[in-house]
Amino acid sequence: MAESSISFFVEKLVALVSQQASLFGVVEGQVRQLRNELEWIRQFLEYADAERRYDKMFKLWVNQIRDAAFDAEDVIDEFVFKLERKRQQRFNNLKFLNFLPVCMGLPDKLPLLNKLSERISAVNITVDKILINKGRYGMEDPRAYEAGSSFSSASAASSSEPWKEKRVISSVEESNIVGMKNDVEALKQKLLEGEMERAVVAIVGMGGLGKTTLAKKIYDGSDVQRHFDGGRAWVSVSQGFSIRELLLGIAHCVVTTLEKKQKHELGNHELGQEVYKSLQGKRYLIVLDDVWNTDVWRGLSSYLPAETNKRSRVLITTRNEQIAVDARSDYYKLQVLDKDKSWELFLNKVGSAAATWAGLEEFREGIVAKCKGLPLAIVVLGGLLSLKDLRLDSWRKVLKSMDWHLSEGPHSCLGILALSYNNLPSYLKPCFLYCGVFPEDSEIKASKLIILWIAEGFVQKRGKETLEETAEDYLSELIQRSMIQVADTSLDGRVKSCRMHDLLRDLAISEGKEEKLFEVDENIDVINGLPTSVRRLVINTHHQITSSPHLHNSNLRSLILNILPTSEGGDVILIQKCPKLLRVLHVNAMQTRSFFCLDLSRKMRELIHLKYLCLSGFCGMTIRLPPSIEGLVNLQTLDSGERFICIPHTICKLQQMRHLICPFGTILRQSMRERWLYGHLDFEKMTNLQKLDLPSDDWLKDVNLNLGKLTSLKQLKLGHIDPRSLEELFQYVSQLTGLQNLKLMTKEILSVKEVEYCRTMLLSPIGLKSFSRHKWLCKLFLGVPVRGLPAETTHYLPNLIQLKLYQTRLEEDPMPVLGRLPNLRILILLWNSYVGEKMKCPQGGFLALEFLQMQELNQLEDFSIEETTTPNLKTLKIELCDKITRFPDGLLRLEKLQRLNLYEVPQELMNVVSDTPGEDWNRIRLITSYAPPPPKNLW
């Protein structure tokens, strides 16, 4: 496990050296020597077998290499910092000569190069000594991994043997299968009924959910034994599988024509043929328990007869959803237990005497809350407490150290969960561990997590994909592996937010500290002085903060400050100094009563390594960034959340900017004096910008800020648009043919003249009709008045999937036109989007529509759905529409409707749903809700 952080830092160093090679001059040879040495070490760590990673000597060696990699990173970062500071000083001295190039010659760089040479040489000497010690104490040379070497051959030969890992048996015993009765019945139905041909069924879920227990319960059931009379076999796979071992395990159960010795003497193919012949023409059940690799099914499937009339089954248990998908299985996702079933399982495990103990109720809430429905954790605690005397002090003592018993005690369940972490590819390990920086029980916004991964350098360039696309794949893979849970999805099915189970978060924090990836403030022991090795620091606090001693740690790269909600008065957060090598600064207050002061006006220019700056969660105060923000030459993300923020025009100089997310911000325009001194500024240099979210305000009127030059833009969200800017704005948007998500919204209050101007402009050739060139644009939020929609659908976005209309003030029913959009799946009509009284979904329209929401359509009285329209509609929301009194005609014909939400609609409409008799109305009542969705605490 210890190799992932080293691998990450080596990759970062390699990339840095490659990008900045021209800066190093005569020292380049030493830098390349260091890079090459660390490359060999990285390869060694990647191929070192798992058992070695728990060896104390190996861990000591890895820690020393990690520290050397950190030293190398510090040396390079400090050199680049000092070089950039000198360049900025030179620029300030010559800023009145704007036409002269600002460059640094060798005399300027020589003192810095000498210092760099001295420090790189020291690092190289340190690495050499570490490698010498490695050989001295009997550890293989990393160069032995070179292709064709004897060690490589030996390793390859040994890899064909099964890994002699001790099989971790599920701690969720069969007798404790509480809360799984529904799961048992659902899986039995998949096994005993359904299609006649051979089928694969998979149980998918995180470690500790009881997948093996559930499969064993079904496997041993008498009805299952009778049904699969042609043969049954149970094979435990685990991570170090070999196809031969699996075939032998199946053969021992189903091949009766050969002796055990004869089976072992057969080759793999011959053994597989014997299995095939023994199962052919029979109805069989094969269980592959704990599958970690897609190669398991690929290697076995050809030896298991796929006859079409026997209803044979293969049952797989796995933590990785992708394995179930790859096997083309009908998979079943196992969920955590609810509070009542969790407590029932605990009582079952703790024993009858404790279950009837009067003092037990005191501990119920704490036990259930900590275990979070994970059967493994419940069984571990129940088994431990079953051995204790029924005395309050004994139980309190155990539960005070509950975290220790779950993570480090002799019956640790984190050890079982850690198997999933060990099995992650190296590029996913730091991404998983980093999720531990978020507060317990919080929902993590997926887009923010992706941006942070990129800023931290965890995401490597992959082909022609953007870093954001690659990071989204990383997140999907962690979800498929059951390491992260989906908390919420967007309407188009993409992950909107996620969360971590508490025990997996504990694992992430523990491993993050072990690998020196990050530290949580309250876990740092400062008795012997502040540690200087902390690279990323997380502070989760309810208390007032005026400063943190860790801010004096010059090695700190990331600071994540979470101000948690409190019932007391507002918090005071004062940050006056940040370490000069900081890359990530995230300050998030999860309440509104906070006073915040970030005084970096004098030092802002020095934070040249800063890639991510987020100041969110604070309301009522305006952030004013200084013009020196132009010195943040590596800044990729500026996120102000819901705070008002004034951004200097010098931000246009930041060529690395990827995400400018300031929905309540504005870019200050240049003064005449600034234009004379610095020349005109525009967006031309911000060629990496992927997301822009800003109110339009005055900055958009500056002819030099041509949005059409942002050719990499994927998301554009502009609010508070002045109608007079619309024509120019649409001209800009027409050039951004790579857009995927577009939001345009005028200011809230418009004069009659402005409304008419908007309506005329949107129906002109440069209005909505210009969107037909945007082949990638699939999401559109339009908040601009328009009388009616163009009848010719060829003018519309060809691949539009989601459409939101707000304050469009449509007078004509939009449904006949929108119903002809072939790919429209999500339609949301918000306040004042339609001001008519009648709305009808036309016959044969909306063939792809799955989600329809109507909110605050205050004039709407009659809504109907004709035959053969919306055949795929799954969700219908009618909210705050106070004039609809009649239930929509045709709604009962929607066979795929799964959810109907009626929120603050007339009582007459609700009475129709609740009182009308009939089977169809019974179905409607089962899927109807009346309450608004609960508010979410999104990090």
C-alpha cells in the first residue's frame, strides 16, 4: 500500500522536469539523473508483490524513498518559485516600459542555479545511499526489473503460481443473516426462474455487506439443491487466483469419473474439458465467490456448458460492479441495513442475555450510528461485547475505544475493507484516499471532487481526453469497485454527488496518514513539536479560528479548512499568511453566520504554485481579489461558491485557468490608465478554460473580452444579462461549437421594451436558430423572454437532451414544437416560462422524454397528455401550479411512470388522486408524493 504516494510524486517530478527542462540549464543533467533513478524505483514499487509491502524493512525503505522524493519536489518547487519572483520583480521595475520583453539572463539565474545544483546533488547522494542500504540488507535491485533480466523472468515464472494469500472468511455468519430475507428471495427468483439458457447472476457490494454469507445461504438451501440436481460447486477466488486452481475446485465437486491424483496430473485445457463433459446436459450451479478480476469469468466461461434448455446458473460475488457488467450478468446490488435491522443483527450476535439486559438501550444509538448499517462492523462489535460482563462501565469502556476495535483491534474489519484498497490500480489509490479529507457524513459534489483531483495532480493526461473526462472515469471506477457510494444523480443519470461509508473514510484517513498523503489536524501529535512533513492538512472545526500553527509549515501544499455548523454565534476565520508553495486552498463554511478575512493582498503574487482557490459558504460579505492575482500563473480553478466576489481584469492573463466558477461575481473593467500602461486585455490567452460561470454585468460589454475565443469551453453559464448585450452574446456563443452545457439568463426585472427586444432578437437568424451548429450541446437553460418557439425543428440543437426554460414568458403552447425534438429526455418548465392557460402533449410526441417538471406556471389551468405521447415518461412533477384543478388526461395510460410529485397544488387535484377508485388509480397512489425534496448538505 505504501507505494502509491511515492508513485504519484515520482510521476509529478517526471512531468515537472519535462516541462521545465529549459529552466535548469547546466543542472539539467543532475535533474535527469534523479528522475531516472526515481523512475526505476517507481517500477520496482509497482511490481513488488503485496506481501513484501507489509515487511518492516521494506516499509522503512519506502519511507526513506518517499522522503527523498519529497525533498526533490521541494527543491524544484522552491527553485521555480524564486525564479518567478525574480521575474516579477524585474517586471515591476520595468512596467512603465510595457513594450520591452521581460526575460532573465544567465547572470540573473546563476545564483539560483548554483543553489539548485547543490541541493539536487545532495538528494542524489541520499538516494544512492538508500539504494546501497537496500542491497546491503538483501533487498533486490530495482534495475532487476528491466525487461529480459533474470529477476524479471523469475518474477514472471512465479506469477503463474497462485498467490498464497490467506483467504479472509466473511465474519457475517450464516446464523446472523438478519435483514437479508428479501435479498434471499430476490436472488432465488433470479436463480430458479427466468430464462432457460445458462445465465450469470452477480451479487455486488462493498466489503463487509455479507455477499458471501448471502450466497452461502442460497447455495445451501434445500430448494436450490433440488433444483440444480446436475451438480453444484463453490469456489473461493480472491485476488491471487489462477484458472487452474479454480478448475480444480470445480472438478472436485462435479467430476466423479477421475481420482483426485488424476485430476492434478491433467493440463489446464484437459481439466477444463473434463469439467465440461461432467456438466453437459445437466442443470448446474457454480458459485465464484469474491471475484476481483474480469479474467476469472473470461477464463472459465468456455468450460461451463451454455445450453439453452437447462436453466443452469453461475453466481458471482464481487465488490467491483465492472466485473458483473463484463460477465453480462443480471446483477443484484446489496445495500446496507437500516437502523432497525442493524439493531436486530446486533442483538442476534450479542447473545440472549445481553439482548434482555436493561442497560442495553443506552448504547443503541451510538452503536447503530457508528456501524452505518454495515453487517461486518455490527458483527465485530457484537462479538466483542458478547464477551463482556453486563455492566455499564465495561460496555462504556469498550465503546469509548470503538474506533480502535473496528480499525486496529484483533478482529479488525478495516483489514477486510483494506483488501479493496490494495486491489486498486495505482492511479486510483490517491484519489480514493483523498476522499477522506471531506467531513464525516457529508455529500461530496462530484464536480468539485474532480477539480480537486486535477489540482492535486492525481489525474494524468490520457489520449485526447480532457483531464475532467479522465477524472470522471476515475470516479466511476471507484463507484463500480464499491469504494465510494452514489449519493445523488443528475437528471441525465450522471453522478451529481457521492459519499463515503464511515469505515472506508476511517481507512482513507489511516492510509492517508501512513502514506503521508494528508493529515487531519485533530489527529496530529504536536507534543514533540509541529511535524514539518505534513503536505496536505485538513482542519475540521466547530470553533473559532484566528490562525493555525501549521500555516508556518513551509512544506504545506494543500490546506482544506471546513467550518462545521454550530448552534453558537458566527465563526471568525482569519488567514493572514499561507505557505509559499501552497497548491490548494479551500475554505468552506457550512453555515452563513461567519466572518471571514483572507488577507493575501501583499503575498498573493508569491503563491505561484497555487492551482485551486475556493472560498465558499460565506454570505453577506464581498471578496475583493487584488490585481496581483495575475501572479498566480498556475491557477486552474477560482470558485467563490455563493459569495459576492470582485475579480480584477488581470485574471485574463492566467493561461492555466480551467474553471472560473463565480455565479455571484464580476470582472472589473480596465480603466483608461490601465489600458495605457498594460494594453487591452481579453480572453484570448485563457485557451484552457473549460467552465465559465459568471453574471454578465459590465465586463461583457468590453469589446476586447471576446468570449468566442474560448474555444476549449465546455460549460458556459451567464446570468443577469442585459438585453442590449444579447446580440453580441449570441454571436460569441455561435463560435463556441464545443459547448456541452449552456445557461443564459437575463436580469430579473425587464421593461416592456426590453422584453420585446429579447423576443425579436431570439427569433432572428442570430438567435436560437444559430444553435443548430452546436452538435455537442446537450444541456440548455434558457432564461430569456421569447413569444413563441420556431416551428422548424431543424433550427434546434440536434442532440439536445435536457432543456430548462425560466422566465421565457412563452405565450404559445411550446409542447407541439418541443415534442418533435428526437433526443429530448428531460424537460423542465420553471417560473413564468409559459404564461398560457392550456398545455397539451401532442399525439406521437416526446418519444424519448423521461422527466417532465412544471413549476410555478401560475396561469396554467388545463394540462393534457394525448395518446401515444410520452411513452417513456418515468417522472412527472407538478409543483406550485395553483390553478390546475383537473388531473391530466391520459396520465393513466403512462405504463412506465414511476414517480408523480404534487407539491403545493390545489386540494381538488390531490383529492382526485387520493379518492378516485380503481386499479389504475391504486397504482398512481403508490407512486405519488406531496412533499418537497429534503435540503442537502453538499460539500
